[in-house]
Amino acid sequence: MDISFEYYKIFYYVAKYENITKAAMVLKSSQPNVTRIIHILEDQLDCRLFLREPRGLKLTEEGKRLYAHVAIACQHLLDAEAELCRNKNVCSGTIELGVTETALHLFLLQNLHDFQTGYPEIKIRIQNNTTPEILKSLQNGRLDLAVVTTPFELHDALACEDLLTFREVPAGGPDYAALSDRPMTLKEFRLHSIIGLGYGTASYEYYRKVFIEQHLDYEPAMEVATADLVIPLLQNNLGVGFVPEPLAAPFFENDSLVPLTLNVPLPSREVKMLWDKSRSQSRATATFCSYLRERCQRNLPILDPENESVAGN
């Protein structure tokens, strides 16, 4: 049976991500083309490889058996390509990366060490700023890549990819423990001094909308320039605020922060990777993007994957 390896490669990525759009993005192909190749492969193998489910694509039993073999072959080839790339020193260069404080602490820091170990010839210059300022620099060509937190308005020229979904939780210092005995309304929460990022940041815009939905104004009593300043101020009982749940957990455990609850749920937020579609990526930037995708899928699965299917299945 003469089947192109390219077909198996496309099958590998669709099966790995359980998602046509993400596979197409990694392959730098179009969604219709990936769908078409999957149909051709199914016809050639005379079996169905994927099933549509509410949360995305799932492999059939035949698909699982095929993937068990294809994944080994593809991974060996991808590892060989990466090794040759490093040996020939083609994976070199400098990446101008814009990142917000929250995105840096929630996602990027834990992934930078291994990347630098694997690609020591790639240098990364990190520019830390607010989401709006970072996106402006990206559109102006001063950055190669951005890793930022929502919300933001996506410009047509920018491509966007999810890396991590997270939630923020209300918290205060030990002196605010008495507030934790019952859920509070946002109106009650607002009576205490709110500590948060200032106007012009994605966090400010996020909470402004949350409070507006409850017909309230969002007015932090103490505005800080960076997200990493919020926790120390809360620990010192200077007010209440919102902290990303993964960052707050160890402080809840040692009782230097007290978790508070609200009677309304807070919407989830995302860490996203963005780049300018109108400009070709350098090899260094493309390598870093692929690395972040791999780490995202391996260690940090997206909580709400989009509902996708292979057309006609």
C-alpha cells in the first residue's frame, strides 16, 4: 500500500491535538486541506479514524491502533530533525518577546529553562509591559512574538493561539479572615480597599467589565504597576484583590493569604501567544512557537477545547 508519509504526519498531529485547527496551525496548512487529507487517508485505509464528540475529535479503535505506530515513527523523525537542526547551528538568532507579568509567572517561566537548554544558540530578549502596549509593539514590528493575558481586542493582522486557561480568585491578608465565612456580593467586596492593576492593563479592563455587569464601578483603592506586587500588598493586609489561582495556592496553604468567595463566578482568562501574520517568522521564532505548543499540549491541556469535527464524519 503506497501511502504518502505526509498523510501520516497530518494524521499524527490531528490525533495528537484532537483538533483540526490546531493541527493545521502547527503544520502551517489550511483547515480544509487537513480535513481533505484525513478523508483520503481513511479511503486508502478503508476505515474510519476519527469520531466527532461534544468536546472535539476522538480516535476510533482503528485510529488508536494506527496512532500507536505512527506516533513512534513521527516522533523519531521530529527528534532527528531537531538534532540535525542543533548540530548544524541553524536554530540560532534572537527573539524579541513581549510578555505580561501574569503570563510570565503562570506559563513562560516554567518553560524557558528547558528551551534554553535545548536551543542555547537562540537568544531571547524579554520586554515586560501591559497587554495593550505589547500588542502595539507587535503591530509596529518591534516584537517578534507576544505572550499575553486576556482580554484584548485582536487586530486582523495578528494570529492568536491559546496556551493556558486560568481563573483568578479573591483574596486578602490574614486580617481579612472574618470575610471568608460566607460568599460576598461584589458590592460588599468593593467596600474593602481593592488592590489591582491600573487603567490601561488587561486586568483592569477585565474587572471593569465584571463589575459593570453587576451595575457597579470598578475603582481600585491602590493601583500597582505589575501583577507581582499584588500578593505582597495583600499579605500585609492593605486590602483585598484578585490573584491567579495557581499563584495563590501556596500562600493559601501557609495562611499568608486568605481565600475569599463571591456570590458570582468570575469568568476564566487565557494566556495567549500572538504574532504578526503579515511578517514571516525567523527560524528562531518558529522554533520557539513550536516548543511552546508542545509544552502546552504535553503539560497544560486547554480546559475548554473548541468543538471540532472532520467534515463528513
